[in-house]
Amino acid sequence: MTKKLDFQTAPGHQILAAAGKQTLRPGGRTATEQLFAWADFQQGENVLELAASFGYSAIALARRYGVRVVGIEKNPDSVARARANVAAAGLSDRVEIVEGDIFQLEHLAEQFDYVLAEAILTMQSPPGKAKIIAGICDRLKPKGLFLSHELLVSGKDVSAINRDLATTIRVNAKPLSSDDWIAASQEAGLIVQHHSTGPMNLLNPRCIAREEGLSTLLAIGWNMLTRPVLRQRILSMRQVFNRYGSDLGYIVFCAQKPAS
């Protein structure tokens, strides 16, 4: 039986999903499209997606590019829902959802042409980031690409930003600067080939309407109107994002595993 979501205590990404938000990435779909352009996926290649959730992005990747996707997801309810979504899409031959822990990627037997991780590493401690990125490097084929989309922080008062983020999203978020994200990848043995940064668009109404459609924006508005606790949580998140608007953004980067 699926546990009912507690709007008071649930992590921010679960709150946004409950409100109807489809894209839970700091740079929105535009930033993800930049990642895909760098990747230049070829039909028949294989992709490992970390924290696959309900399988939507894995399904979209398989349909659009003809790649094979393995999605790893820890939550059993999400795994079951993702597998049902994959079957309903008729893609069981190209998309596999594995129940597993992103901290234990060594349990996966194969190596991949690409590993995709979006809005995952930000939520980890420095040692957690290092362990996951090392696992990513290990699961990549030689010359394979790590595709990352994360929260970016800058400015002098990073500790205050981290504190306010943790308070509002109920997760101990630790975003990094551009230099630190690149350094974290390089310390794991990956060579960053491309990177790009931009503003935080997660709760930008214009961005939501443009990328997810006016119907999604209206649905979010209705859910906020009719669910006071949900409204309070989302407005609190938006206030923090706006307060640190010049110091919070997104980064996307593409890092390659050396040939040997």
C-alpha cells in the first residue's frame, strides 16, 4: 500500500510533483536539452539513469533516440509505477527499471555509454557526492559520458543559502560552485568537456508555461489554491529561490571517462 504523502515534512521535489510539476530540474527542460545535444545519442547505445522515479524520462529517451535505458530507483512504490509505465508505453524491450541504491552502483554488472544524473548530487554530502561520482565513473565504458544537471551556488554567504534551502525543501542540500562541480568530477577521474550555467527556473511561472504548458501551470495553481499546506510549502520554496536569485542557478556539464 502506498504511503500517503505528508505535505508538512515531505521533501521539496515530492511536494512539487504532488502539485503537478512535471520537470523537477533547476534549469528546466532547456538545460536538459543542452545535455542531450552534447551527448549526441546514437541508436542502440545504452544509458544508465540515476533515480529514475516513475520512468518518464527513461521512456522519453528510449522513444526519442532509440537508446536502451536502465533506470535505477530506490523507492519500491516508484519502481512498481515506473515498470507499469514502461509496459504501458510498449518499451519493455528497451527500458529496464532496477530497484537499487545509487550509492551501490557496483551491483550493476554492465557498463554504459552514458550515465545521466539530474538534481541528485546536490542533495548529497561531500563524501556522498564523491562516492556516487566514483561509482558513475566505474559504470561508464571507456570514453563514456557522464551527463549532469545540478543546482549551482555562488556568492559569499553559501552557508546561509544552504541553511535556508534545507529548511524549506526539507533536504540537506549542498549545491556547489561551477569550479567545485568540475573539480568533484575530475577527482573521480572524469574529464569535463562542456559546461553551461543559467538562472534557477524551477518555479518560474513563465518557464513552466513555456516548457510544460499552460495547463500544467493552471493545475499547479489550482492545487495550491485548494491545498493550503501545499501552497505554504511551495510559496516558501519560491521565497528562498527569489531571495537568493543572483546566487542560485543551475549547471549542466558533460564529463568523459578516459579511454584507458
